[in-house]
Amino acid sequence: MEKTPVAELINVKKRIGKTTIIDDISLKVYPGEVFGFLGPNGAGKTTTIRMMVGLMDITEGEILIHNNSVEKNFEKAIAHIGGIIENPEMYKFLSGYDNLVHYARMAPEKVTKERILEVVKLVGLEKNIKNKVGSYSLGMRQRLGLAQALLHSPSLLILDEPTNGLDPAGIREIRNYIRKIAHEENLAVFVSSHLLAEMQRMCDQIGIIQNGKLISVESVGDFVGSCSKKNVRFQVSPISEAVKVLGAPYDSLITGQGDDYIDMTVSHEHIAEINKLLVLNDVDVYSIVTLQSTLEEKFLEITGGGQ
Ligand SMILES: Nc1ncnc2c1ncn2[C@@H]1O[C@H](COP(=O)(O)OP(=O)(O)OP(=O)(O)O)[C@@H](O)[C@H]1O
């Protein structure tokens, strides 16, 4: 039996004036799953998210949250959503905890003290929650934003570029918490980004959007599959001998050749095999360099290199 999606976009279009900004997007997001919405700047990520949360009209098509139309049944649909669309506003002079209490009062349904403590734990802020937000790092503030979005136990969390402005440690931190929350709370997470590597680590599904069109949706498993092949440059001498040695068994893997190098699309295991074969046949190997993963190439091709 197919799982029921938490969020469903059905042939969604957005036109502003004569310009089509979102062109016929359909996708589903399931509970416990992180769906990455990946695309270069200006592709239409924020516009799609604004329509999902009812901040912008939909020109054509429909967006359902738990089967409630965002346009026709806004209050019911929105009650299931937690989101950080822009940087969350927090009171710097209040503690993290007092900020959460403040937001809990504004929630559509009663939020218990237990729930506040639960979300604090979920985002790993137990130790700092009584400190003033002014003393928090950006990563901690982002996590507090996550806690705020989770207060009313939503079933869909929508995050627009949640790692923007964070340093690598902060990115790792937020990424791990997003995965943890999705799995522990059986939450559907819809997260946008223009960073491929980040999406690969954070998501279960990745949809690539370009010029308002959804051009591919793949599970990360499939992505990793296509990523396991790399374009590798072997710097060798003498080149004629290397070509002879590698030609027969690996002919189909060779993608290019220069005066002192051979480029090949290979798996991880191939690299060691090829190196051994060359050395055993008296070819000197000076360097083995990974040029780019095939997935990165695919993404750059799709997006015209506009990361
Ligand atoms: N109000 C508007 N009027 C006209 N064009 C708009 C409007 N809002 C957005 N656009 C255009 O729609 C396209 C998509 O914008 P959007 O902000 O959704 O992209 P994005 O993928 O979120 O990019 P970014 O990562 O830069 O925010 C852009 O080309 C933008 O210029």
C-alpha cells in the first residue's frame, strides 16, 4: 500500500504578469522523509514555498496538506505546517526558553510545557536554553528557530535555505538535527537549497528545479549510485604503454587522453585495480586525481553551472 503523502503539489503554476515563474510542478512529500528542493538562484524555490504556506496565490493547480487545499481550506492546511521561511525573529534580550514560551502562546493550539522541553531536547539546546539568545551562535539561533517551528507538532516542516550564512560546523549541526527530527517525529520535511553536497547528505529525495520546472526527482540512493562513479585523471609515463595496458580491459571507461595523462570514469574499486595494473606493467604513475563526481557534472549540466 502506498503511503499517504503529507504534502502534495498537483500541476502547480505561478504566473506574474506574462512571466511563468513556476511551470507545472507536481510532487509528493511523505512522513519521515526529507525532500530536498534543489536549484540555482532564481529557479523558483522561494516562490514555490511561498505558495505552499499560503503567502502567495497559486495561478493554476493545487497544493494539498493532509488533503486540505491551501487555497480553499487555508486554516486546516496551515495548522499542519511548521516553517522557517526567512530568518526567524527572536528576542535577543530574552532566553531561548522565554522566546519559546512567547511563541507557544501564539500557537493555534495549546502548547504544553512538556512539549517545549521536548523540542528543546530535539534540537539539542538543553544546556543553553536559559541563556539569552544574544549570546547564541547563528547555528544555535537556527536550531532555536527549528524548535519554534516544531512547537505545535506540525506534520510538515518547510525550510527555505536553512543553512544560509552558517559555517561548515553549523551546517553539519543543522543538517543532523533536521534528519533526526524527520525520523524521530515522523515528520515530512521540505527543504530548499542551491547546494548539491548539502542536499545529498540531508535528504531522502531530491527534486531539481530549474527555470520554474521540476526536471528530476530521485531518491538519494539513486543519486549516490550515480555519484559512485568518478572522473579520474591518471598522470602516467610512458603514455603509449599506459594506453596499451588499459586499452583492452578498460577501453569503455577512458574518456580522454593527453600527452601525459588518461582520464577515465571509474568506480572507487577501479582506481586501485588500474593503479596496480599500470605499475605491474612498468608504467610510472605520478598522480591520481578525482576531477568531479558524475553527479556534480550532471547537476552543473542541468543548471548551466549556475550553482
Ligand atoms: N514578484 C515578482 N515579480 C516578478 N518576478 C518575480 C517575482 N518574484 C520572483 N520573481 C522571479 O521569479 C523567479 C524565481 O524566484 P525565486 O525567488 O522563487 O527563486 P529561488 O529559487 O528561491 O532563488 P533564490 O535562491 O535566489 O531565492 C526569479 O527569476 C525571480 O526574479
